[in-house]
Amino acid sequence: MRKWGRQAISWAAAVILAFCICNAAMFLYEVQPGWIERENGATLAIWDPGTALVAGLEGRGYYHVDSKGYLNDSIPTEPGYCVVVGASFTQGKEVENGKRYTDLLNAMLSEQNGENSDGGNDAAVSARPSFVYNVSQEGYYFPDIASGFYALTKEFPDAGTIVIETGKTSFSDRELEAALDQRAYDEAQNGENILATLSPAKRFTMRVKEAMPLLNILKTQAETVKHRLSEGEESAKGEEEAKEKDTAAYSDRLEPVLKMLREEFDGTLIIAYHPDVTICDDGSLSPVRYEETEVFSRLCRENGIIFMDATQAILDAYAEDYSVPYGFMNTTMGKGHFSQAGHRVMAEELYKILVGRSGQ
Amino acid sequence: MSFLSVRFGIFFLILLLVMKMTRGAKTHQLVLLGASYVFYAAGDWRFLALLAGISLVMWKCGLKVSQDAPVGGKGKKTWLILGICLDLLVLCVFKYAGFFVDTFTAAFGLPRTTIGILLPLGLSFYIFQAISYLADVYMGKMKAESSLRKVLLYISFFPQIVSGPIVKARDFFPQLETDHEITWENLSWGGQKFLTGLFKKIVIADRLGICVDAVYAAPAAYSGISLLTAVLAYALQIYYDFSGYSDMAIGVARILGFDPGRNFNLPYLAANPSEFWKRWHISLSSWFRDYVYIPLGGNRKGEARTYRNLFLTMLFSGLWHGASWSFVAWGALHGAVSVFSRALGRKRKGEAPDAAVWGKVRHAFSVILNFCVVTILWIPFRTNNFGKALLILRRIFTWAPGIHYVYVYALIFGIGLLFVEMAAVRFHQGNDIWRPLDLSRFGSRVILCCFILLTAVFAYIGDSAFIYAQF
């Protein structure tokens, strides 16, 4: 009995030590900051302010979480800045800091503003945003962005431009209906303020999870297994929904959402769309087209929203040097999040619009 | 039932419990036989009767062809031929009927007819084991088994029925005579072997598959360097996938007290094709050597016949891998390369031996050259399409422009294998360096736990079909 007891203790100690060793190694591979959900904010959740994020599963990046809970090097100070809101594509943790489209846009704008600051068109310069601020959350898609739009304008009252990133133009009736239901804004749930609203137990759990990236990764693996097992059922459901939609009915559902966005915000409103792509057998790159994109684009125009379609720019970039907008050397090309090339295309297209709007 | 499923885990645990609670070789044989048929039925119950039928026929034929059989010499040969022909007929009907029909209709310009015949699970493997039994008994390498139970078990033994290793009858039957008690030593050895195989499969092979699948799906889109990376990635993927599965099968068999033998021995360290086939899928190559090459005459009937026998053996090996002209061509190319290498080796036989350093350099060059040839020959194997294979080769050798995609894990795992091979050459005369950890030591326990955690972290959760399960 004593022998079995000693063996059990030895094995338990081995497991604990192995866990500590592997957990330490994970700090170089993949670290997620604490994830704080909220009900009344610009996004449905923020990262734990002041912590770090290391991305290695897809691409490679290292980021610092700012005091508002987003991934930025600094907070906007001067009015008239541009807020870019989106999902993980906008978050861009898969590329190195400075290579995301919001960072590239910042660099382009400060270079342009610097060139024109002496002897240039002062009106044009002042109309152009001086800073681009990245507001993004994983899984934060257009319907959720729309329902949090009021809160976004309250959290960033001095924004002169809002860009909404989306990779989809097709949404279910349920999603569009839910988008009209605006979330309230509560300053107590902003950035670092939210930490005070967390219970000690929640805060402790969050800190422990932050210190154990290994657990997060194992949890992600388990969720992926579960997701793969249920994939068959989900795709069948999705196909059913798609079959039922017709564009006229879709237009009727989408228009109130876009109207609401326009009414909520007086400044420049841009929807930045980027399509999925397929790498074809013949070596060409083909965008995935949906009927709903035309509807989306038309309704944006009719409601004074700029619809930026990056499709042609993506195809032009591919024709020039075979750069693909999605994918990485440690995953696969053409799939997943924005590659450096994808971020560059988005930055260039947005830059053209922002500079053009300011009368350059 | 895949080794990587929860169902298999439960099945195996129950089996171990039953084995632990029972005693005696005969009882254990019955338990394992029952388990093997349950395992097979879980995969596809429709062909259970075929499996049992083949086993029954082989048992009967074995009694007829045995050295002790009352039947006379020519009668024994007739039974041998009948038995083997039946095995090959079953294999041809289920595996090659569609291929033969397609070839026939294409050759005579007839309208295309599709024949849809389901391939029974593990057919290619258990048919070869059945032939091995009959041939070993006929050649006097073992006595015919009077117990139907043992023959049924040999042909259906679940650790190896799906994708091998193909264990020769003369190596398997003696192992049945012992009481297969579940021991800590076997559990430790077999468990660690299984985990090694699991790591090779779900961390390395499946992750390499991401790059291979993407690039091979649209090779016209990728640059020359990207294609070269994908080609190298496939050479690694097929090795790790198949050797990983073999390790899992060997590990499971070992836990049950059986030793199926080694199936891979660092094949990319081979300096020539002959050595490659002594290191790659050892059970299959030795099967072809013993039951095809040697009966054809081997190297006993002059050089010309030797080359013919070598070529034919590789051709049949190619055909075994798949019912298509690509696989036949792959086998033929390997045959041609083997013949060429043998001819070259004979030419050099009379030359004076190289000085030590120059000899090592020459050997290293041979290893690299052999690896390049084998890797290039994997291209048509993977594409199963000549046009695509030629496209890939053309784009590599012309350094064509395209999407730049140098898969990081191909480099990491390639360099990793290189280090393993260098260690094998340095410390183990170029043989596989795998050894189980001594789990009585605390340090070994920590290493094992780290290994398990890292396997869970880096496992690629995707389509996990074993490459060789399609054969």
C-alpha cells in the first residue's frame, strides 16, 4: 500500500512539474490576455488592460493591451480621429505589430499629414483623420457591431470617421433583427473601469488563466474537436437558410440597420468589405461572390455610407506579385486571417478614401 | 474503429480487463479472436463473413499443403495454387475490378462503365497474411495449424488488420503458444510506442498535410520554391503518417504481449533503393521478397533474370498500393531505379575500396541522392495523375513564379528528422534510435508527461484518415 502511495505521489509530482515546464514554454508560443465580457459597451468583451498577447497558432504577433482593453500602442487624444471596428481580421494579432492595416494607415496618414502641414491645404489636412484607433474583438461581426454602434459612438464621441470591417455581406433575418436592438452605454464598463466591477473571484480566475496559457491552448483544442464533430450538422443548417433568402426580402431587412447606423453618427461612415477567396487549379485567385454584396453596396450608397469593396484591389495585388490576402507560412494560404499583404491592401484602399474625402 | 477514437479507447480498456481476468493461452486466443471480430465489425460488419470465409478456406488449404498432409506432392501444389488464386481473386474483384474495367473500356474505345464495389476494410493486408500462412506451410517453414481458432486469429488480429504491419505466419504463430498476461513491462513499452506513433501522426503528419493538400490541390498557383517545400513536406508526411500508424499498431500488439516486428527503420538514411526497401514498410517489402521475388527466382538465375524479378516485384508492389496506372507507374519507376542501382553496384564491385573520409562523403552523397530520387517518385504517388506530377516537376525545375508559401513546419520537422538521423548514424549504426523510457525514474516520468502535454498542444485537429488505410 505504501509503495502504491509513493508511486502515486511520484506520478502526481511528475505531472505537476511537466505542466509547469510546458506552461512556461507556452509563453513563447501563444498567450491570451484575460477576456472580460460586458453588456453595455462598444464591444461585447475587451481584453484585460495592461496585459500582453502572444500569437503563434496562426501567423506570429506580439501585442500589448491598452487601457481601453483593445490592441493599440496609444489612445486617441485629438478629436477627429478614425475608429476602425471589426472582428479578428481587424484585430490582426497574426501579423507583427506595425503591420496591421490600422497601423499602416496610421503611418500613411502621419506621413501625409506631415508632408502637408507646412504650406499645404490646411482645410484638407484638418478634415483628414490624424489617428486611427483599432477597436476589435474576436468574433465581433457586423450584426453585433451594429447593435453596439450607439455605445461605440458614446465611447468615442470625438471620432470623425468610423470604419466597420466585414468579411460577410449575408446575414440571417434573426441577426439583422437583433442588430436593431442597440446596447446601452455604461462608462463603468469602459476599459480599466470594468476591473472594479469584477468580483474578487472573477478577477482571481482571470489572473490564474492569464498565468496558464497551456490551459487556454488545451481548451481551444478541446473546443476544436467539439466543433469538428458538430460541423456536419451546422453546414446543413446553413445551406437551408441560404436557400430560403431572396434579395428583395434581404434588402428590406438590411436597410433599417444601415439607416440606423447613418442616423446614429454624423461623421464619415465606411463599411470596409473583403471577400473570401479561392486559389483555383489554373493558378488564378477567385473571389467568392454573393448576391447580397450588391444589395449591401446599393443600400450603403442610398444611405450615405461609403462601401469599400476590396475585391478588385485584392485581385490586382495578386496579379502584381501573387500576394494572397489571407494565410500564413504556418497555416495555409488563401484561408484564415489577413496576411501582411491583406493588411496592406486594406490600408491602401482605406487611405485612398480617407485622403480623397478630405479633398486631396 | 480508428486508434484515435474514444470508442477504441473504451474497447481496448475492456479488452485489457478481460485479458487480466482470464488465464491460459487458449482462453486468451478466444478473447483476442472475439475482440478482433468486434473491432472489424465496428469498422464494417458487412464483410465479416468474407474475413471468416477466407480464414476458413486458408485453414483447410493449409492442412492440405502441409508437409505432413496425406496428399501427394503435386496435389499439395494444386491446393497451394487454388488457395492463393482464391485470395488473389477476392483481392482483384474488390480492389481492381473497377481499374480493369476502366482500362479495358479505354483501350477498346468502349463507353465508360463505372463499377462501384466497396473495398472491404483491411483487405490488402489480411489477404497477404492469408497467402503468407499458406506459403509458409507449403515451404515447410511452419506446420499447418490444426486449430481453426489460431488461423482465424492470425488473419483477423486487430492491431494490424487495417494497415499492417503484415506479420508473416511463421513469426506470428509461435507467439500464440504463450499465455498473454498483461505485464507492466509490456504496458510501458507498448504504451510509449503508441504515444510515439500518436505524436508522429497527429502532430507531425497531419500538420504537414495542411501544406501538402493546399499546394497539391492547385500546383499551378504556387512558386517553384513553394512546390519544392510541399514535395519535401509530402516525403515527410507519408513517412510520419505511416510509421506513426505502424508504431501505434506495434504498441497495441505489444501491450497484448505480441511482437509484430519493426516496420520502419529510418528509411531516408538509405544509400540506395535496395537499402531503402529494407528500411521502408519492412513487413511489405519482406513479404514481396519472400513470396514474389524469391519464388520468381530471386538472384539465383543470372543477372538478366535478377533484374526482371526485381522489376516485376516492384511493379506488383506499385499495383498493391493502388488500383490506378499512377501507382503501377510508380512501382515501375522504383523497379527501374532498383535495377539501375543494382547494375551500378555490380559495376563498382571490382573497384578498390574508398579511403575512409572519401568513403563517408560518397556515402553521404548516395544517401542524399537516394532521398531525392525517392522524394521525386512520391510526386506521382501523391497526385495520382501524370499531368499534375509533370506540372509540379516543371514548375520546380524552372523556378516558376507564384504564391510564396514555404511551410514553416516542413522545415522544422525536416530538420528534426535530420538530427534524429545524425544521432542514429553516430550512436546506433544508422538504425532507429527509439527506446522506451525507464518509468521507474522520476525524470523519465516528467519527460513522458511533457511529451503527452505537448502532443495535446500541437496536435492538428483535422481529417485524420491514415494515408495507408486507403490501400
